[in-house]
Amino acid sequence: MADGFGSVIRRACRILVMLFLGIAGYQLAMLFIPFIPAPLSESVRAWLPVWLAKQMFFVMGCVAVFALIGWAITPLLLKGLGFIGALFEFHLKNLSWQDISSAILGLIVGLLIANLIAVPFFDLPVGSYIAVVLNIVLGYLGARIFWKRQEDIRGVFNLGALKERLSTKKFRNKKGLPTEEIEEEWCAPRKILDTSVIIDGRILDIARTGFMEGVLVLPRFVLLELQAVADSTDPARRTRGRRGLDVVNELQKLSTLEVEIMETTLKQLKVDTVDSGLVALAQQISGEILTTDYNLNKIAQIQGVIVLNVNDLANALKPMLLPGESIIVDVIREGKEPHQGVGYLDDGTMLVVEDGEDYVGKRVEVVVTSMLQTSAGRMVFGRIRREVRA
């Protein structure tokens, strides 16, 4: 079916090329007809038919020759067009739609400027050639400049200030006197989900409680990374990835939240890693990053991006232990420092017990001496008061 359609297209192209070149041959022949010498005869009736026949045969010969040339060169033209199309496709494949649209806009602007400049030259004998050259040169320059400087051009036409002005509205009181401008509606900043916070799963429990509001943004490159984890050959990674996909599905079902999948690629953001893409996207949309990744937390804060760390939230919700309080804990292993023991509270907080090495495997009552709060968690330090008998 495809071969038959291609054959029809080739035949149609051959007919069109033959037709166009035949017309060109006819026009060329009409230019040379005045130069055909008339027969040297005194009787017009004797030489006029012969002269007209020569003209007719000359025109028909030119049309036939040019049509045959068109028939012969059509395959070469089709191959050339195919090569040019493949070349365009190869180069356009590595360009984003944003780059293509910027180049097209620049081409249009360049052509408009070229035609405006060419207007005074239309009456000159070479005016048409000047117009063609101006269109080619300025069209190319416009496309290239807009493609190279698209970020600056978008900044010139940025409608952010206009949007901010339209987001406020003047209200009048009952007496008709204007009051100061106030925000018409406040919208919570969009929160960008990281792969780590999705796999962690606690974000779903937080969302179900209703403490979160606004729009959760899930970039396409994060979803692809999550899918790659779910397709991993490592059983542990595969389980974590599938749990993350289940968390995304459950978040989409919540009526109190809106999950927006943003079709943004790392190439469009001009970065190479997912973490850099999250930071760049947050800067672009003025959003916040939801994560449990310690390194991403630090990198984003350095670049001025607001980070909502679920670990920080979990630590803030843990009950506060004050120095001097007593707590009962099981010492389960030795600590890193000499004579230390380590136990864990019910909420997972690590408790470092001084001189607890000899109490490993035993339950003891510990007096809290100090605490250390970090983004990775909370550590509690204490000393043994007494051993608790079972």
C-alpha cells in the first residue's frame, strides 16, 4: 500500500516538473521568436505560412526539450528533497519545541524587516534580486539571533509584571472612596515532588491529614526516574519504585490536592542531573521543593530555593525531651565512641548512652543530658541512672 502511494506521488511530481519546465520552455521560445529570420521572398502568401510553421515547430521543440529535461531530472530532485528533509529531521530532532518556535519567530521578524527595507528598491532593474538577498540574509539572521538569545527575548516580553498588576483590584467603600489596593486572591506556591519524597511515602499521610494545600508538581523527568527505579533488576529498588508509583496514584485520588504532571525535560532546563533540574524548575516557576534528600536540601538552599524537608517536619513533630528527664530504653549495641551504648526511642530517635557499653542487651533508665538536632534527624544523649529489671 505504501509503495503504491509512493509511486503515485513520484508520478505526480514528475508530471508537475515536466509541466513547469515545459512552461519555462514556452516562455523562453517566445523570447527568441522575434530573432527567427523571415524567408527572403517577395510574396507574403508564399513565406508567411512557412515562417509561422517554423515558429510553431520552434516553440513545440523548446517545450518538448524542457519537458524531457524535467522528466529526466525529477528522480534527482526527489532524492535531493529527501536528503534535505532527512538533514532537517536530524537537526530538528536535537532541538526542543521552544528552540524551534523561537527560530520561527525570528525568521518572521527578519522577513518583515527585509521586505520593509526592500520597498525603495522595487523600481530599480535589480530590485527583485536585492529583495531576495535581503530576505535570505535578514531571515537567517533573525532566526539565529532569536534562537541564541531566546532567554533575553522572553525576558523582554515577560508578562509577570502585568499579571501581578492584574492580580490586585481597587475596591471602594460604601461612600465611594477608593481604598488601597489589596490582593484579590492568594495562591499557595506550587510544590515540586522529588523522587526521594515519593518513595519515602510519608508525604501521602501528610496530604491525607489536610495540612497541605495548593498544587503538587510532578516533573516528567522525576516520573521517568521513578519508573526506572520500578523497572530495576534489584528487587529492593524495584519494590521501592513500585511503592513510589502507588504513592503518586493515591495522591492523584485526593480531592484536597491537585497533582500536575509538568512536561518539562532536563534538556529544556539546560541541566544534566535530576537534582539540578528540580532546582532550575523551582526557580523558573517560583515553586518549592518537597524532598527527603539531604544533599538536594543544601544545594537548593544555596541557590535560594525554598525546600520543604519531610525529615525536618517529622523531627519537629517528635516529642521534646528536656535535660534531666528520665526515659527507659533498651541498649541494643555499642556506640562509635569508647564505652558508649546506643538505643532507640519509640519514634526512632537515636539515644546515645554514656558508659552504656556494659549494658548492651539490657533495659536501663537513662537521664537525658543533651540533644543534637540535624536535618538527618535528632540525637539524644544521656547517662545511666539504673538498670531496670524485667
